[in-house]
Amino acid sequence: MRRLFALCLSLSVAGRAVAQQTSSACPPGTTTLGFPDRSKATQDACQQAIDLFQLMAPQLGVAITGGNATLGQGGALGGLGHFTVELRANVLAGNVPQVQTPSTNGAVLRSNYPTKTQFVGLPAVDGSIGLFKGLPLGLTNVGGVDLLLSAFYVPKVSADNVTVDPDSPLKIGYGVRIGALQESLLVPGVSLTYFRRDLPKTTITGTSGGDSLIVRGLQDNTTAWRLVASKSLILFSLAAGVGGDTYDASTTVQGIVSGTFGSISNPRSDQIPLKQKLTRTNYFADVSLNLLLAKIVGEIGMVSGGNITTYNKFDSAPDKSRVYGSVGARIGF
């Protein structure tokens, strides 16, 4: 799990690339006296890194946001004195790239860059606090307000040739829920939520033989809005919703290639700033088992939309629709 988590972080940011053309961030360089210069020797590693980031960035975004802001919850909580706390895990049916040995003679166009099917998941602790009950309207209340909170923890890891070093291991997310209808015996709960969840700024270094990839100041910020409806059926509760996700990631990367090329030993690329911003549509449905003091909730959802273009062609498109699931346990009052 530590290896997978480190890999997901290190491959979570994308740069700009044009179809069938190498990125301008990876200059082709020249050959002098039979030896490629630094730019040419590192161009393929540079281009692969950008394309791999393109593949993984949306997958990490889904693992952060999931579906419902509070699993199984539709309407607002009911004002002051009401709260929930949940432990949840979002799991994505993703694709992890099988990294190809970089060429030192310029970028190589791969028409079928292989990937491996892999579940990608992140745990989180979420909470919600009722702030305003809303205004009474018949058998329900309208306009209730809840504060939403979330916490991701990223530990410092050094294992399997990968080191993960966050500036701060804990990152707090925040949001708000506005209740359109408060759930009652006859009325379903309906709400609109907005949530921002980010990962801590992190530096990741990965090595393979003498080759290295350094990701500095990695940030992955997500925002998500949701329209959700729910209804309790005594022993079970049902919820469903739709919304939109925005993944906004940035970092700088540098590749180091082992070997001596003319007078250049172990050439390294420039530090390349990269960014990606992607918007996707999110659909989900929840089923809850209602216990005396807690709820056990399962969720299934799908994200789709957006357009990502890469130089190398993966056997699983970076912008394909993705199915995800979430499981969690929630207590509240």
C-alpha cells in the first residue's frame, strides 16, 4: 500500500502536450562527436514523465473527492447540536503505467504504452456540523446550513526506492451544505454541497537503477459540488446525486539519466514546471445500513468528461470514464 500510495502521488500532475508532438518543455538537443548532449539524453525520460502524469492525475483526483460529501446523507443535519463523523475510503478501478526504459537518443513515440489494472485508494476522516436548522415549511425545513470538514494524512515514507516527504503531513478540507429540504417521515432530504479537498505540498523522489525522477512541491487541489437526495427506510437508507469535480494540480519535475555521454556524466533535465486543470461530471448512489448508533455505507459512482492529449498512446486513455466505490462508517446525532 505504501508503494502504491507513493506511486499515485508521484504520478499525480500533468503538463501540456500536443498530439504527435513532443512537449516544448523537453527540447530535442543535438549529437556532438557521436554523443547526445544533455537535452537529447533526457528528452525521452522527460516526455514519458509528462505523459505518465497525464494518465494518473485524474485518477488521484477521483480518489480524493469520491462522491457524496457525507456518505449516505441527503439533507442538512438540522441545526446546532447535530453532527456526524465518518471514516471512509474511496477506491478507484484505475490503471498504473508500466514505465518503459528511457531512450538516450531522443523521445520515442510509443503507440501502445502498457498499463496495469490497479485499485487506487485514499482514506479520509470526514465530519459535518449543523449550523442552522432552516426555516419551517409544512412537514420540512428549507435553507439549513452545515459546515463540512475533511482530513487527509500523508506520512513521510522511505521504502522500495521511493521517498515521500510532505511539508506538513496533515491537510484539512472544508465545505458547506445548503439544505433544500430537511428529511422527515414523508419528505426526502435534498441538499447542495461544495467541498474543497487538497493534498499537502509534497516532494517525491523515485529511483530505478541509476535513473531518478524528482517531483518537487507537488500540489493537488480539488473542488467538488454535489446535488444529493436521500430517504431513510428504517433499516436502510438510499441516496443518489450528481455533481462536478475540478482537479487543479501543479509541480516541478526533473529527470536524471545514469551514464556518461561525451563529457556529460549522469545528465539531468531542467526543472520543469507542470500544471493540469480538468473538470469532470460525477454520478453516484449510496446504500446505508442503519444501526443503533451508526451507519455502514457503501457507494458506487462514475466520473466522465474532459479531454487529455498525450504524445505516447496508452492502452487505457487518460480521459476515459472511471468507476469508483466508497465504503465508510458514520456516527452522528
